[in-house]
Amino acid sequence: MTVDQLRCVRAVASAGSFTRAAASLLVSQPALSMQIRSLERELGERLFHRGGGAIVPTASGRAVLGHAQAILAEVEKLKAGMKARRGLEEGELNLAAGDAVLRHLLLPSLSRFAKKHPGVRLRVWNKTSSETCALIQEGRVDLGVVTLPAKARGLEIKVWRAFRQVAVSASARSGAPPRAMALTDLCAQNLLLLERGTRGREALEASFFQRGLAPTSVMDLGSVDAQIDLARIGVGVAVVPDFSVRGAAGLACRPIGGLPAAHLALATRKGPVSRLAEAFRAALLEGGATR
């Protein structure tokens, strides 16, 4: 007994004709008839009433048809599963996120994904949230991590995790626990900030503006690492995401009073996404890869 024979049984029972069944299977009618006769000889039973009008299953044929449908459903399920698996074993996945998110949140997930899917080519773009949204809209990136609000149309946004910005400076020698820093006190510092256009900078400046405040001194920097390094040697006070300084030595990290929590989100284009992008997004939303 073969899968092809079972397909022939199903096709004849559905079409009520050997000729139509053969056409549906893209085989010749003699070839299909031979498959049916071979199966009947093996089982020792006639499976179809021949002659007269439509070809209909015998009682034995109906029993075989029930088993055939169940077996073929499992075969098709197996094939679909293997096809889906192949879809995660090759291809290309394009991701975009900011510097701190890439270094401090995504690296463990990227490492695991690369080991699990060695045939997949990973391309990672180090971009701001605005740039990431634009790349997704253009179809050049499959999945991006952005800081909300996402200023772009046509994107599907799934909130991923919350974070806060903290004020980071060189550790005090006294070892006293650092206190929260008010926005008014922050304005008096030499601030080490990411360049304009980043969501964190926009949120901080919006909070200053709402209170009629203006910083006295600002250094614009291109990366969170540069901010932290300069803060560590006492150049000024860096304002960075809390996840970028957890466990860092030689630093005092203070919450900033009056500055609300922010949220990271996973962004894709609206509509179907690639299996690879969906798999990576699902892993991040589950949270296990980043905690």
C-alpha cells in the first residue's frame, strides 16, 4: 500500500469518475486504474462499484476511504511542517535598533537565533528609532526595535518593555547610595547627551521645556558607550537608559525625578511578515532571551 494509491482512492471517491480523478491528479486514466486494481488485489476487496452511472465506493471502499483521508491529512500536515521548518533554516533576516538596545538587550537573542538557525543570514542595522521606522516602511528591514512614540504610518507596533532614563556620573568616594536627581539640578550639570533626533533626547528636552528649564552645558555624543565612558572619568553627567548601566562599575546611577518611563516596541510593516521575523519577534515578546 502506498500514499499514491490512497490519493487515487480519495480522488475517485470525490470525482465519481476515473477519468476526472486522473485529470485532478495529473496522471493518465490507465495509470490511475492500475493503482486502484493493485490496491484491491493487495486488500482482497473491491473498492468501487464500476459500470452504469457514477463510480461509487463499496462498503470496503468507504472503510478504506476513511483511513485514506486520515493518513493523507497526516502526510500533508507533516509536509507543511517540514516546509515551515525549512523556512526558518535559510533566508535573510534584517533587523534595526539603536546602539544601546543592540548591545545591551538584543545580543543574547541574536546569539541564540544565529546558533539555532545557522543557515540564516542576519543583517543588523544600527539606527535611531526614526531611521528604523523609515527602513521598515521602505521594506529594507523586517523588524525594528524603536522607542515610543513611533512616528510612522503603516507599521504594526507591539510594546516590548518599559525602561527609564537615569543620570549617570562617577561614583562618589563616600559610597553613600545615590539620590534621585531633580530636573532643575540636572540642568546645572555638564550634560552628556545623545545627539538630537533620538527619542531619549527628545523626551528629556520636552520635560525641560514643560518646566521652563534650559540646560547650561550640553555635549552631543554619538553613542551611549561614549556617554558612559566620559561620565565615568568625571567629565559630566550622562542621561542614558537604565538597561545600559546595570552592573556597571565605577558609576553612580540616579533616577531622574519628573521624567516619565519610556517604552521600547517591536515594529514591522502591517500585514504578513516573514517566518524569520515572526519567530524572532515571538522570542523577544516571550521575554526569556533578554532577562
